[in-house]
Amino acid sequence: MPVKLAKSAGFCFGVNKAVNRVHELLDAGETVATLGPIIHNPQVVDDLAARGVKTVSDPADTPEGATLVIRSHGVPRSTYEAIERLGVRCSDATCPFVAKIHRIVAEHSAAGSAVLIAGDATHPEVLGIRGHCVENGETPSVFVFSNETELEDCIKIRHFLTTASCIMVAQTTFNTKLWEKCAKIAKKHCTNLQIFDTICNATAERQREAITLAQQCDQMVIVGGKESSNTAKLCAVCSPYCPTHWVETADELPRNAFAAGQTVGLTAGASTPADIIKEVHCTMSEIVNNSEALETKINNNEEMSSEEFAAAVDATLQNATDDKVRGLVVAIAPNEVQVEVIGRKQTGYIPAVELSNDPNATPADLVKVGDELELLIMRTNDQEGTILLSKKRVDALKGWETIVSAEAEGTVLDGTVVEVIKGGVLVVTNGVRVFVPASQASVNRMDDLSPLKGQNVQLKIIEVNTHRRHAVGSVRQVAQAARKELEEKFWAQAEVGQEYTGAVKSLTSYGAFVDLGGVDGMVHISEMSWSRIKHPSEVMNVGDTVTVFIKALDAEKKKISLGYRKSEDNPWEIFKAQYPIDSVVTAKVVGMTAFGAFAQILPGVDGLIHISQIANHRVEKPQDELQIGQEVEAKITAVDYERKRISLSIRALLPEEEAPVVEETPAEVETVEEETEEEAAE
């Protein structure tokens, strides 16, 4: 059963932009709410809800301090006005193609044109488009139609449309074939009509590709949320050509509907994430029945790959007897184990792939000579007197009972990720290979699952097919539950000042997020170093283990501000302890002004050498006596710890008799001091 996957399946530009916008805000530590579900896909919405995203139906319901994201469908003008009136912080993720329609209808309706909208009158996108039309007078001037009949009835009832100035636009996901028919009807009846083809290019291309696939295939599978308009349109354009199945996830695939030798097409709506498409594609591929071809290879003693052999055993397991024997290991080779079957005058062979479900384990890792094993007879060669045996099948039969029980009772199991495949990973637990979809493989979304290979994980069994001995698990559910427990424990005892050791989870331009175990806190860039830095990466990197302390807590908003700088490392505290007034220091000139020079005493602590204190004679400008980078001996003459200002004097170290008298008027002194303070503050 060949499966043909459409090239254009999956997120469109607008949807991808909206979803990414939400993830960017979350990664930046923002509290996020969306005005309605961000897209018409329950799995994506659930994933975001798990990260704390709240879905609201009215701007007034936005949680305090949260950023409200406007989804790609767009909203009416009145909603923007409400958001502004309420003072809600907003991030507009309206699809650019939808925003273009808003501008078209606003401009032309304001000029007096009637507006015809092709689309679903109840769909959020159409409600948003209608909400940008300017209606003048008591006579309605905005009309929505979903097919040719409704358009003709609209024109027939409202005769003025035949001569009035009017425009026609379409919902971005409107059926392209239907749009062409409606455009012909409108042109025929309305003499002063301007048509704007606003169907999204991606939508049009997706529908054309789906039709081509449907014409070439025996059946079609469309993946997408049941509330998705564009997914519904894909089903509509494919149905005339072949049987079409609409599924949200792989669980809804009609497994008995596909016959051997058929070609099945696969496409997805614009709001369907890649991991769900991959999962469906992977599951459809599993349905392909290759047992007959594999059995031919077995009977003809043809060479097979380990994957083919495993598939062949799967196919024959249903017909195999449950004859179990015990075997004594007598020899171990890289590709098989030889056993002496106890109670029978036969030699048994266990292929490496039949020892364990872990493809990375070798026979020598699993057994040793002299071990007695419980085995299952897979095939007997009476002429040679040998038996093909399986150990992993016995383990799986025993482990399967544990799997079934774990699914019913919600038990958490331990396992190891042994393989990364299309759509997810395979985890071995109790000798059974469990499929974990990509969406359930980790707490956070991962585009690349390869780092998970070899990791020990905990998982729950969320689906069991006893007939096929197929199980689906979730690592994410266990991890989320554990994280929630840690989060509750944290908030129960967290106090300002407490110290924690955690891993740096992510960096932004303004700080770093640190995993404290169940919760994340943020170290602002200003809290990372006593000296000025341009980016957090100058101090820490993702994955670093750091010790931090709580500076502030907001239990209601679940926000944690962390400190990283230690008070004992504060250069001003070091200065205070080591450099009393009248101390002589060696300082490096780091800056020049018209009224003096700044010199660094310690990293992070600078003092001002006023122009009158640079030399024992009149100085026109500091550059005449000093250079950047020059080290000088100076005396600390005054310190203002509150304002963090230090006065230095080179002149004070010169012989008294050499120092000339410098007369300054009070006004001049006051002016210089004011300039010094302003410059130092800068």
C-alpha cells in the first residue's frame, strides 16, 4: 500500500507565524493568553495550554499582566478598540493575507461600496473581515455567501447590487473551484463590480495538489482539526474522486479500510503540525502488510535484514504455537546464540534480533555460556533437526501483560529509548517496544529527537491494541506530572533569599532562564555581573549549572526573579574594605572629560581626577598631562558611597612647595562640581 504524501501538507505561513509568536513569548518568560484557540487544532492548543497559555473569548478576560495574542484569523476593528480601551498588552499575529482583506474592505466600504464576502458566515476569519467594513446608513451593505445559490439569492433580493458600486472578496481558505463559479455569476449580474481574489496562494496550491493526488490514488487521508475550515475544504475537493477519510490523529485511521495493493494519498490542513502528520504517515506505513513477501523469503532461505526478520516474526506470531522450551546456551556468536534444547535432541538458534528488543545490545551483552533461557519455538527444520527460537518473544509475552495492566491502571513504567523513527521514538519497557509519538516524547517540543536515543525514561501507556500487540506511550505525561509536583513543592516553601542550584535553560537578550526543578526563574542581565555586560552569554551558557538566589516572587503570576551576583563580589564592598580615605592607589586612566579624567581603581570602581588635581600647575585640558591606559599614583580625597563617587588627586602627592596657588571663584567651583556630577552619573 504505497503512501503518497503531499508536499504542501502542514502549517501555512500565517499559522506558523502565530504559533511561533506564542512560543517566542513563552520562551521570553511572558504570561500568554490567546483570543480564541490560536489555531483550529486541539493537539496544538492542548500543548500550549500545558505551557500555561490561557484561551479567552473576550479581551476583558485577559489575565492581569498577560500578553494577548490575536490569532491568524484576525479580529473585527471593534476588538482592537476594546483592547486599546482596556489597556491590554497585545501581540497581533493576524495572517498578512487576512490583514490585506481588512484593508481592502475598509477602504472600499468607507467610499460607499457594498461588500460581498465568499465564506462561512460563522467562521472567525469572516467575522473579522465583516468587522472591518464601514456600513453607512440603514441599508445593509455587507453580505456573506457560501455557494452559488446563496450568491444568486442575495443579488435577486437586493436589486441595487446589480448597479451599485460593490466589491467581492473571499475567505482565504475558500474553495477555489467554487470561487471561480461565483465570480462568473457576480460578473454576469453586477455591472459595477470589482473582484479581489483573496484566496491564499498556499490554500489554492494545497487544494490543487490534493485534487491531483485524489485523481491518482485509490483513497485519501486528510489530517486536521475538525474545526478547521481549510481542512474541510480539502475533504470537499478530494471526495468526488475517491473515498476520503478525515482524521485528527493517527488513532482515528480506519485500519480496516485499506486493501493490499492500493495507493493512498495523504495531505493535511494548514493548522496541522508536522509531528502529527509524521505520526499518521508512520502509522499508515505500519499498516502495510508485507507478511506474504517476507514469508516467501523465509521459506526460500533468502537473506533478510534484521528489520525484515522482525517483521516476519511479527506476522507469523499470530499463527505460531505457544510451545515454549528451555535452552542451555552453548555458544555465542556476533549474530546469533546457539542453545541445546533441554528435553529434545535438537539444536536451537536464537538470531541476535530475537534476543532483545534493544537493537543496540549484542548477544554477548545479554547472555553467557551456561545460561538457561526460556524460549519460544518460531520455526522447526525437521530435516536439519534445528529450531529457530526467540527469547524476546517470551519476554514480550510476559511484558505484554504488564503493559496492558499499566494502561488500565495508569502505572508509570521505566524504559529506554532504543530508536528514533519517523513520527516519534521506540521505547523498550518490560521487553516490549512501545511507540512514543514525537508530541509525547518530551515536555517541550523537539524538532530533533535524536538526543533522546539511549536515554532512560519513565512513561505511561496511553493506548493498547491487543490484537496487534501494539502500544503507544507518553513520556510527556509523566514528566509533566513530575514537574507539577515539583512546582507545587517549590511554591509551598519558596522564600526570598533562598539559594538554588539549577541548569541554564535558555538565554535571551535581557537575561537567562534557569530550571530550578519544576519551575523556571529569570536572572536579569543586570544581575549577572557587577561589571557591565552586553549579553548574558558573556557570563553563562545554556546547559551550565549555576547557583542563584531568589530576589523576588510573584506566586499569582508564577514569576520568579533570580539573583546571581554575590554581595561579597561587589567591587564597591571590596573598595570600602580595602581603600579608606587618604589611601594612595595605583589607578588606570580609562576616560577623559573637559573637567578631568576618570581612572579605574578596581574593575567596576572608577574615580574622578579633577582637572585641578592632575598636576601642580595650571592644566588647560586633561589630555595635555594624561593618556588613556596610563597608570598613575593618586590619593583618595573623598568618597560618596550612596552616589558611588570617588574623588582622586595626583596633585596631593606632589611636594607642598611645588604646588602653585590656584584661585577659583565660588561660581566656577560650583559649575565644575555640577559638571562633574552630571558626567559621573552618565
